[in-house]
Amino acid sequence: MTDETATTSKRAVRVAIVGAGNVGATCAYALLLNGTAAEIVLIDANRERAEGEAMDLNHGMPFTRPARVWAGDYADCAIADVVVLTAGAAQRPGETRLDLLKRNAAVFQQIVPQVVQHTREAILLVAANPLDALTYAAWKTSGLPASRVVGSGTILDTARFRYLLGQRFGVEPRSVHAFIIGEHGDSQVAIWSLANIAGMRLDDFCRMNGGTLDAEAKREIAQNARRAAYDIIRRKGATYYAIAAALVRIIEAIVRDQNSVLTVSSLAENVYGLNDVCLSLPGVVNRQGVSRVLLLPLDAEERGALENSARIIREAIATLSL
């Protein structure tokens, strides 16, 4: 164990959340229920909003694990283990994630320097859209090693994919193993060739245990996973419960040094021939952030779709002044 790890293990786990809107506040609530963090600080340009959220969370403390929750400022990031960046404009009904890019990139260029002014040890966890381009922008703006800037990526898209497959085959989502990779957006890639239940590829599962999964069913499931956020936003205006749960899972993997394999967004460095772009692939997540990216044996169609996804993200990044 290194001196840095030993020092970190002796003090309370602190998570700073920049942005006390729906996603940030729900992330704080999920953290409080989960018990991963002993200290949760909410930072927002609207100080009263952050204070109100902190008060509400504190009033639930008799029903949760003990924690310290407060509205703070960027100086409170100084000893944070993870800084979650949820600040930015929300996606509007009918608006794509990429439509948000310039507005939210400008927000990140204001907040990221204030975070790294106070800490260069915390992992930056990006949870604002468009996710991949903003993860890249956060990395460039922060000057941190690429491994320490992590986007929530397609962890939620993957969860939706697993949920939908579980619904079709009558098993719970945790028993389904499948990935969505690439962009957290419209060019995301469902990896059908590796999807399995109980170690059986889906075609084998259907043959031995009943059920069908033809090309049309695959198309519908992949589309429903891809369109889920749009459908939720159209119905209730925003998504925040599932992404908050996903963020807590990533935070847990970081602060507990779990070496968990999660489809988070990170910098691609000579991965499938891709470079200088942030996108989602299965990554080993621990105290170092994304310590390594795992390669998958993709088929030719999936490989081409991933390259297309990377091209779309790279084109979005090219519109920014970084």
C-alpha cells in the first residue's frame, strides 16, 4: 500500500458534487442511502438551492447511515476523493445531447479550473451531456492524467440494455451480461455478439431454454435502450434516478478500489486504432480512476459501428476551443 493510499484510507471519504440540480441532488441522496461517502458537499452557483438540498438530506439522517452533508464551495474539493461534475444545462425535449455541447463546454471551462485549483488528487467524474465530448473537455481543461478524468459513459445505456434483455427472457438484469459501448448518445453500439445469460450466448440460451431473438427484436431492443432518455424526458422532463444510481456505483468502485469493470468514458489511447477521443469501453475502475481499458473481440459490424461513433464524438470535440 502506498503512502498516499494509506493516508486516504485513514480519513473519511469525501465526495464533492458540483451542480445541485436533479442529477446532483439525487446523486447525493443515493450516496447517503448507500453509505459510501461519509462527507458529501454540494456546490452550486445557486447557493440557496444547494443549502436547501443539504437541509433536506440532513433531515433524513435519522433513517440513513451517519454522514456529513453541507453546501460548500470549491475549496471543499481540497480533500475530496471524487468530484462529480453534474453542472450544466439540462437536455430539452426534442434536443439531442450534442445540441448541448457549446453551452455546457462553456460551463465546464469555468468550473473545472476552480476544482483543480484546490485539488489535483481527486478523480473527476463527469455526468453532464454531451458526456463524451465534455469528458474530453474536462481532461484537457484540468491538465490531469487522462486516467483520473472519468465520464459516466454508457454505464446507464448498458443497464438499460440489460434491463430490456432481462424483460424479454424473464430473468433479472443482474443475471444478464451485455455491453453498450461508444458514445453515450445516438451512435452508441450494442454488442450483441458477446451478450449472454448464465454464460450462454443469447442464441444458445434461446435454443436450450426457449425464446426467440430475431433481427427485428434486436433492432427494437437496441433502439429502446438508445431512445430511453428521450422517452423519459418527453414524459417527465428529465432523467435522474437511474443515472444517480450509476454514479454511486462508479464512486463506490473508485473509493473502495474495487477494480470493477464498468462501461465508463475515458480517453482512448491506441484502442482499436482509436486515439485522442473519449468514449466508452469496459474499463477497470479503481482508486486510480480508469486504470486500464479492456479490449473486446468485436465482430466486423460492431468494430465499424464503434469507429463511426468515435468519428461523431471527435467531430463534436473539434468544434470546441480547447
